[in-house]
Amino acid sequence: MFQIDNIDISDKKGLNSKVYKTTITFDDIHNVPYVCILKIPEMGDFKALTDKVSNAEISSGEEPMDLNTVVKMHNREVLFLEQYSSDIKGLNFIQCFGTKEWKFGKEEGAILMEYIDNERFYHVNFFEMLTAEQAHAIMDQIIILQSHFYTLPDQSWKEKLPTVFTVNDFAMVKHYFLPNFENYKKLTDPKVWKDTETDILALLSHYSEAGTYIDTTLPYQKDNECVFVKCDLGLNNFFFDKRSKDVALLDFQGAHCGSIGHDLADFLVTNCSLETRKSLEKAFPQFYEKLKNEIESKGCSLKISYEKFIENYEVNLIVRALTKCMILELYYALNDPPQGSVDGYLDEKKKDQAFYMISALNDAVEAARKYKPEWLIMKE
């Protein structure tokens, strides 16, 4: 080995880690240099980014993410990659060559991964959103993850993978909701929100309670069960293959045992247009049957009814819709428009996003009326 070079390619995505393109050059000039990815956990740029995009008044003692949470997130990904990932048949993820747990104050954490060629693989641009075909590919990967862990003979993974973080660990972003909501209202027809605004604000007052409910209560009800949750299904955590149209998943820092509707609500609300989300929700019966059949093919049975499955999704949608309104400006700061975009492109896309977001909030109100009407009473 002659030389190791690291280039920071985090590209505004390093909110709790730095990502480096590592090139290893060998003494023998006939050996082609080896390229891989080195991921180093750290506090990253989250605080600077939230300060940049926020119009809200934040208490001086509040931080967007504490160091202990960042340590837990890195070590959770290490646990998943080392103990579980290699046994999951059909899961597409970036190959891992080695990991190191973060022992704060003693040993720095690290993950060494396969380098992905941008000429073959690509991220979907946030402003373009997912197509129905791309979303179906992600849903298939969710089925693979959920069915694998559901049918493991050893169910100790549930104790080993508790919730890594909750909405209360990111309490600061709650303050972003009201200024953001006021701005997004100006970008949409008042008919979209005038009949639901009071209910939306009431839901906001129960945000922490709702987030705690989907983590600690909903999955453990008698007619419900915990499943594997990948968590954090933003577009930067998907690589699509230009040749096969397959999708590879990135970032398992939030992987935990939780609600069957968590991942679906996460990526559909965050990454899909209203039209695409509604078309995929109509396909839920097929998703449920496919998951059920996959579990039965492994000698087990899915104990969650379709009705309960829908409840899980719709209650999780409440939290995801509120969260999207809080962090949409962060997505704008993290993502540039596609190259070659015409004048006015960004303004039109922001209008679209405002409509998708408020439509999701309206659906959240409907879900609360069905399952948690007490969340529509303003909390003092």
C-alpha cells in the first residue's frame, strides 16, 4: 500500500456523519487503485443547518440533536450491519466491508462500505419525487425486511433493537411548524386548509404525545405486533440502479422494533406527490397480501389484520405529516434543483410541495377523527 486519500463527499448530507470517498493506491503500479466509502459519525452540520433555515425563535438551551443520540444511531447501524444484514435474502443494500463501534471518549466509530458508481446508480431528486414504479420497489424492500424479522426463530432482535430516538429527541424542530405552516398556506388555495386549520393546530399540540404513542403503545396492543422498522426513508437513503431499476437502501441508524405502518407513512408522505401517494394507498391490499404470503411461505402467520394494518399506517401518517411541515425547509436546504432547470422551476415545485404537505395534514386530521379524536382538542 502506497497512499490513502480521503475526499469529503458528504455534500450537505452529513447531518450526523462525514462521508469520505477513500482511494487506496498500491506500491505496484499495475494494481488499480481501490475506491470505497468511509463513514465517520459526528455531530455534523445539523445545528448549523437548522439555524440557517429557521424563522422560529428557539430557546438557547435547545439543541436539534444531542451527542448521545448520534452515538446510539451509529452503533445501531453497526449492530444491524454486523449481526443481521447478511442473512436477509433479497435485501438490496450497500455492501459493508467493516465497522467499528463508537465508544465515546475512547474509540471513534467508522463504517467502511462499497463505493457506488454514479454513472450506474442515482438518487431521485427531492423536487422530482418518487414515481409509482420507484415507490413500489421500495415497498418490496420493506416487505423483505418485515417478513424476515417477523419469521426469525430467534425473536430476541426485538429487545436488541429498541427505539433509537423519539420525536422528543428532536423537540426543537417542533418550533418550526407554525412559521412554516403560515408560509405554506400562502402558496396554496385557502380551500385546501380553511376547514381543517383549527384541527391541524390542535394535532400539533399533541405532537409529542402522538410520537410517543406510535413508539410505545400502538405496536404493543393486543391485536397488534411489533415489526422491523428501517426508519429514515428520505430520498438520499435510496440508490436506484439505472439498468435493473432495483433500489438499494442506505442508512440503518434508526432501525428498530416498531409499528408496521411506520416505514410506509415515512416514505410515502415525505417522498411522493399526492397523486402517487393515493395510488399506492389503493395498492395496500396487495401489499398486505404479499407480506402475509411471504410470512406464510416461511412457516409463520401474520397476526395483524388488514384493518389494524391500515390503522397503523394512518396513525403514523399523523406524525409524519406534522413532521414534514416542521422539516420541509431542511429538505430544501439539502437539495438543489436538477441541472438545467428552467426559470421558475423552484417556485412551482415549492407550491407543489406545500399542496402535498397540507393535503397530508388534512389526511392526518381524518385519521385522528377515526382513531384518536382526543388529539383534535387543543392541548394547553
